[in-house]
Amino acid sequence: MRDVRNVRHKSLVQGFRPDTLVAASFGIPAEAALNPPNPDGSFTMTENKKAYTNHWKTVVTVSGMYTCSPSDWIPNPENSGLNVGLTQIQGIRFVVTGQGGMGGEGLVCNSEPQSWSVDVPANVSGDNGGTPATWKAGKVAANIGGNASDQVCDQNGCSGHNIGTNFDMVLQIS
């Protein structure tokens, strides 16, 4: 058995180069299925640890799988969807960010794993708003979330399913 008393634990950011170090809150593990049981059902997501850029490096494609249950209802596209936010620090001057998502029209709740894919364009924030930018190969902080809802609300309250998840992680862009 290995003696762990004198082993130094690696920091989550140890080993990242400064030009790819990302600002992220490291909280919920990537397997976002750790939510407490919800009487409405469950919505879990996983993601591929690698994300890929297009030829011009202006868009990153993030993908994975989700499962939505129970299987006896159809999510309302207006109240459902997936979202991916990315942040990458490049050098000491630039922070590249991007948001991408897909509406709920493609979400399927049938208790079976479904694939998902979201394109995230690169932007640099500044005084003039967002300007086009490029992603660099390396680490990127990701905030990934999704929800499915068929809720209907009126003066008496809301009824129906409303389930979702959200988590932070670091992805590798190549």
C-alpha cells in the first residue's frame, strides 16, 4: 500500500500554461447526475472531454449525451433547451468567451441516452461589446446546462414537469 502522508496533492490548475488558464468555479463533478431525486423525473448530462474547433478556429463544437425521464411527456420547446458557455484566457490581455445553445424543439424525454452538440462562437469582450475572436488549442472553462419542462402556469400556479442540471468543468480544445 502506498504511503500518502507525504504526497503533495496536485492543484486543479497546476500544470496549465498561463495562456490557457481558465477562470472557472470547480464545483459539481462532470457527471451531473448527482442531483437529489426530483419528483418530476431526471435530466442528466455528460460531455466529451475534448471539444473541436472549425477550420478558422472561430467556433468550438461541444458534444455529449443527455437522458431525460420519465418517458410519458414531451418537453415544451419554449421552456426547454441546452446551453454551453466557454471562457479561455489567452495571454495576459485577452479573455475569449462564447455562448451557444439549442432550443428545446429537439429534446426527447424517453429515458434513453440522446446525443447533443452545441456550437460556441468566440468573442472578445471590451468597450465595443463582443468582437470576433479565435479559440486556441488548450484548456477552456465550460459551464454546461440543460433543462426540460412542460409546465403550464396560470393564476392558480404551475403544473407539469420541470427538470434540469447545470455544471462547470474544464474541456480540452483541439
